[in-house]
Amino acid sequence: MKRRDENHLIKLAFGEAELSPADEPLDRESALKLDLYRQMRQDLLDARDAVPPDQLSPERLRESILRSGLKKERRTLWTWALAPSLALLVALIALNREHPEANVVASSFEAADEAFQAVAPPVVETAPAPKESNVAAPVAPKVAPKPTPNRSKRVRPSPKALLASRADQPLAPAAAMADIMETSRSGMDSTALDSPETASPPTVVLIESTADQATGMNIATEVRPAANVVIGS
Amino acid sequence: MIGARTLEGLARTAHDSDSDEALVLRARDGEYSAFETLFHRHRALVYRFAYQMVQRRDDAEDITQEAFVRAYQNLGRYRDEAKFTTWLLRIVTNLCTDRTRMHQRRTGLETREAAGGLTWMTVGDTDDPVQNLEQDQRRAALKAALNALPAHHRTAVVLRDIEEREYDEIAAIFGCSIGGAKLRVLRGRRALRDRIAPLLGEVQP
């Protein structure tokens, strides 16, 4: 029997279709199936009443409602925002791993920093003498730890490796080193560079007593400190 | 004339105040007795439907109670587009489906048990077992066969052929179109027939 015919029989048996003259007379197989479905429908209707009595009570329901409490506020907004945020974060990390050249600018500062640290001699700090003692005891010089600039955790070539790679090249002149220091100073932590060991000496402004012809103000001259200059009278 | 109009309005008001929607509004405003009225009115329907789905009295009671608890907690989300009973039966359907998933193993055992029951009834000493089946035996067989159906088929058959719900309501409960609901019922009936046919003497192809 075709499925379409069987569906029609089901609808006939469950009262959802009328038996048309074209359907009659039904063959034996169809008639048997129709009887089967009619019997099934009657059994289903009878099953409706075959339900044991319940023991539900309003008190039981009230207790259950009180126990479970009112429903909490749904936090769908941030829940839905969490998934895209995580996906974006993962995508950014993956992108960062695929394109490490995105840090080219930062790397130039770090190279200058590495060069500076490689060339700069270690700073020797002398411990102060004890106050009670009049005799200055010999104190072993202590090597102070190098200031650690605020850097990322990325793997960089060590200063020794950098020196080894540049062994065949002459060291940069002082002027070039000063430029590198100035450049790296802007990208590094100020606290690390302002320490007495690493900070560049401040310039001195000399204010003269003579007035300028154009502005009428005292003339000021900016000079670099030197050992052979005496400031003041 | 005015008196008749007033009486008609009062009757309508009384009828409206007694409707499910009005009771829901009152319960939403904090009047718990209105929700208890809803419970008394629909508990038999919910329990009967749950029992037909899970075939166990204690499970059906638990589901009924849980359905009303969820209904109370979610009264603010109920919209008047659907009937209250439709909304309630949708909650019960979800609970029954969850329960069925939780008790997969038990359902499997019952399925095997039902299959054994059918064999016992069809492989008898008599030539025509259908004639010898008593009415209660046939009901028990139908119960077992219904319990062996997948949850979506069982839900469709119970809603339509036991609870006699209209197709638009079944569609609202399932969250599908009316045509989809008709198709589900049709497939459920056919699946039930496949399981129950040996009981009634039909030779399977």
C-alpha cells in the first residue's frame, strides 16, 4: 500500500477525513488497516480515563514555590556578550601569532635599549662607612643590579649575543649613542632612566644681568655642565 | 434597556475576571489565591497529560508540581497571544522531554520490556490472539507501546488523540506550523501502529 493511501486511511479512522465515493469499495488490506486504526483510536480515547488519582495539593505546591523562590533575573545580556568577546580575544591572539611583524616599532626601541645595556659599563656602588668608627674600613665594592626597564616577556637576543653578532662592526660613536639614548628614553619607563646611574646630566641655564635689546628681558644661555666651569662668583 | 446593558456588562466583567488571563494578571500582581485557582482548574489536565507521557504516577505528580512552580516563576513572561493552557502544556512538554532524556536507560529497559510483552501476546497458543485479548490487556499493551515511542511522537499522539487538542494549539506547543503539527501527529500514529499492530493480528510486511 502506498504511503499516501495509508495516510488517508489514518485520517479516515481518526475522523479527519470523509470516506468519498471514490474510496469505496475498500480492498481487504485497506479495510483491515482501517479497522486497526479505528480500534487504536478507541483505545487511545479509553486511555484518557485510565489515569490513577493524583495526590497533589495546594499546600505541597505552595511549599515547593516557597522552597524554589522567585526566579532570578536573567543575565542574558552579558552571557550573550561573553561569547563574542572570547571569540574576539582568541582571534586577536591567533592574529598576533601569525603576524609578529606588527611589533616592528617596539622592536627598534628594544634594540636601542639592548645596545645601550651592552655598551654601558657596570655601575659600582660603594657602601657608606659606619658612623661610629673614625677609621674607614675597607669595604668590598658591590655591583649594583642593573635597572630593569619595563619590558614585555617576548624572547629577545641577549646582550652577549648582540655583541657577538656585531663583533665585526665598530662600536657606535658617542654622538650616535646619545641619539639612541634619547630615542629609547621616550619609549622606556621614566623611573628606570631617571636613576642617578643612567640619567643624562641636566643642562644649566645662565641668566645674565644684561637685558636683550629686542625683548627687554634678561638674556639666558643654556650650557652643558663641564668640570672646568665655575658657576657663580 | 440601560439595566439590561448594565447587567450584560457586569456579566462580561464577571466572566472576564474569572478567565485564565485575568487570573494570571491578578497572580502577577501578587495575589497568590488567583494562582491557586488556576492550579485547581488545570491540575487534572496537566497531571493527566504528564501521566500519559511518563506512565508513572509519582513522576507525573512531580512534573505537574514542577510545571506549576515554573509557571508561577515565569508569569511575567506569559503573553496573552496563547491560551494559558497552551503555555502550561508547553512547559509540561519540555519537562517531560527532559525527564525522558534523564531516564534514557530506564526508557530503554521499558522498551525492551514492551517488546517482550508484545511477543508474549502474539506468540500464544491460540490461533488468533486478538480475539482472546481482554480489554484491560489491550490497554496495557497500548500503554507499553505508547511508552516505547520516541518522546516527540508520544507527545503528538497524546496531545491529539488522548487530550483531543486542536492542531493550532499543538502547533503552538511544539512551536511549529499547523502543517508541521499535522505531520508529527500522522507520523506518531503510524509509529504507534507499527508497535501495536502485532497485538491486533496484522501481519507486518
